[in-house]
Amino acid sequence: MTDDLACPFGLCDGSGFLIDEESRVATPCRCRPSRLERRRARRLSAVIPRRYAGVSFDRPPISGMHEVIVRPVRQFVRRVDEELDAGHGLWLFGKPGTGKTSLAMLVSRAALDAGRSVAIYSLPRLLAEIRSTFEADSEGSYLDFTDRLAAVDLLHIDDVGAENTTPWVLEQLYTIVNARYEDERSIVITTNIEEPTALADQIGARTVSRLEEMCTVLPLFGEDARKFVA
């Protein structure tokens, strides 16, 4: 049974295995590890929300942004495979309505279009998903979920800092971010909190320190564009 994507190396038939026709022995293809990761990631949220389905560099709100803001994201998208392989990420911050999520969705869509595994969550929803694994009363379900979050090529988290701070929240955030930090996996975050020190107060200094190392920090300034939409 073949996967839904062709072998990126042009070696196998899409099954993730190389078949020796004479001996009929199958050996794993170079693409097999990434195929296994994609299959594990399918139970995560990897869907671009309907509101952002048509997001584009050529459409508002991004078309109205200053090129100084947009350029780093455009470059990331153009080199998405290289950026993900290197574990590079983006940290977009600014007031509500300045286009942070739209830019982040462009990165996630580029990764999906490149056949990479992606998980997309708002922080409140992500924490709710984690809580549900506890309610299932199964340590395995919790570990499986966090392992999958750690393994995807790109983890996109919106509204970081939107959740009330509790020791449990701090622990979950650090666990997720630290796992990706150690494995050199990419992360894209958006937050309305503009000062790193203020964000550290909200989600923990250790977590912010990891994010600063992993991500290019991009400030977005301006008025809330949603106020002017009829």
C-alpha cells in the first residue's frame, strides 16, 4: 500500500520501502521516517481555518503591511524546507488585529504544501486537548499526544500568553517547547504580549528563553485592522 505522496528522493514507489526484485527483500527507503511522522501527525490539527483559507501575500491584510515586516516571512516561506530542516522558527508579536495570525498561516500552508507534517492550534485549544488526555485517565494517551506534538515538522501555536497562568500551564508549555528545542524542530508562535519580560511572566522565563533561541522575533505594529472592516 503506497502513501498519498510520491517519494521525495525518487527512490521508492511511495510505500516507503525499496524492493529488490530478485531476492524480494524490502528495505526501508530514505523517505520512510518522514512518512511515519506524517502518519502519526494526522491525528493532530493540521487544517488551515476557513477564515484564513485564502490568505496570501497579495491580499489584505498582508498586502497592506510594510515590506520590512513581510520580507522575513516571505523568505521563510520560499526556503520552507531548509528552515524546517534547520529547526528555525518565527515569533510574531504585536497588538490584536495587526496580521500576526495571517502571516503565521502562510508559513503553515507553505509547510503543508511542501508535504511536511504540521500541527496548528490556538494555545487555549491546545491546552484543552492536553487536558482531555488526562480526563481519558490514560498516561499513554497523554504521552502519545505530546510525543506527536514534539515530532511534527512544524508546530504553529496562536495566542501564546492568552491562557491564565497556573503551574500546570507553565509545565505543559515548557514540556512542549523544550522537547522541540532539544530535537531542533520548528515552531511558529503569535502573541499579543509585546515585551519578552511580560511574556516570561505569563508563560515562564525558561520557555521564553528557549523560544528566543529557536525563533526569529518579528514585531508587528499598527492599528487593529478588524475595527475598520464593515
